[in-house]
Amino acid sequence: MRPHGRARIDARRPVALAVCDRCQFLFNHSDLQWQMEWRGPKLQNIRLLVCQSCYDTPQEQLRTIILPPDPVPIANPRPENYVLADNPVSPIGYNPIDRFTPGSSLGQNIGTLRQNAGLDGAFAQAPLSLQSSGTAAFTVVTRPLVDKPWQASAALSIANSSFQNTIGKAWNGDPTGTTLTMPSTVGLIQNTVSVFTAYAPSDQSFLRSGATGWLFQGSNDGTSWTTLSSGTTAGTIGETISATPAGGAYAYHQLALQGDGISHIGVAGLVISISNAAPNEI
């Protein structure tokens, strides 16, 4: 009798023999099985007859992901007013920034740091508070949630060159996100900034490659910018920069960070404190 490998031989019940397409050992043909693989949304026979030891469980990574249908929306929904949450107003219903329209939002978020959490990421969960700075004086402060990583910040995966990495406020902006360019200063809401504070992501510096320059600027048309304060970051993880800008009132304010065209760049939080000095007094 010839060698029969791992096959079972029964003279009274003969069965066909076959070799495994992978290990080449001899088996009973009935003990071999077709090798299957995921091809798109279904299993496909790849025409290999293999033994139990050589059989590979079909790899799920080759399977097409079929997303389930969206859930049925609830009746009478009550979504959060995210525009109001990101641009809070006075607890008593009066907006200290806009002296003429009580209850309006605090402008529009502007800038180029639109990736990851987007511009709103640097102003997220920012309750309003009034800080006293002397007799009958106060400062309006928006406090962002600042302890968050680069992925949850206002950011760019590749920084723009020069000072083209910006985030700020258009005080006359509207919640639709339309970019406004004002032809003149007539009728504009213009604010004087008493101090600004910016926070780097909790897992990197503002510019991932290290220290970089920054400018805090004001504008009345959103195009021509005046530098009110400047400096250089320390290049440390989770650092904070803060300054008291010089200059008068503007309809736009922004923080501009210098980029290198290579590295990640991001701002976890930006606080712009509005002075009670003219023309902001109520």
C-alpha cells in the first residue's frame, strides 16, 4: 500500500484522497474545505481546498463596512443654541458688547484655524463673567474651555507661512458665518480690548516645532490690520500668552501666529477681555 499521509483508509468503504492546496499533505477529499475570503460585502470562494489546520478565518478588515441607517429623529426636539453658548450674553439678558441690541450674540468667530474643532473650538463653553477693575468699573471676560489637546482645538495640520494663522472676533458678525467687510466705520460696533489671553493645546506648543512669533491685531474692515501687541511664544507644551494691547477701538480683533509651512499649529482657547473704557461704557 502506498503511503497515505493523514488520510483514513478503509477497504470496505473507499473514499477519494486529495492533497491540501497549502501544506500538500494527503487527506481524505471529504476532510478538505474551500477557503473563503471577504470580498466587498460578501464572502467569496478563492478556489483553494485546504485542511482544517490550513484554513484561515476570513479577515474582517477586507469586509466592506455597511453603515446602519440614521436613527429616527425625535418629535419636538430642543437642541442647544450653540451660537449663544459660544458667544454668551449677560445673565440678566443685556449684552455689554452691543449697547443697542440687548440679547444679541458677541459677534462672529473669524480666522484661518478651521481644522480639528474649528474656530468655535477656541471659544467653546465660554460663560460670561464681569471682573471688577476698580470703582464702578468692570471688564467683560469670555472664558473658554482651555484644557484640551490639539485635536480638540482650533488648528491647522500644516501651518500657513508667516502670520497667516489667525483666530479672532468680528464684533459686528452674524451667526451665519458670513464674512463681513465694512466699507466704513460708520455704524460699526467698535471695542477696546483691555487684555487678551491665548492657551496652547495641552499636548503641544502653539506651533509644534517650537517657539514662534505672535501678533494681536485690530481692524475696521477685516482686511487692513493694525498690530496692537506682539511677542514670541516660549515653545512649551500647554503654554499661555497674555498681553494688554495698545491702541483704540476696532470692529475686528485677531491673534495671528507665525507658521513655518510644515508643523501643526493650534489654539486651545482665546480670551478677549473688553475694557469698560470708551466707547464700551454702558
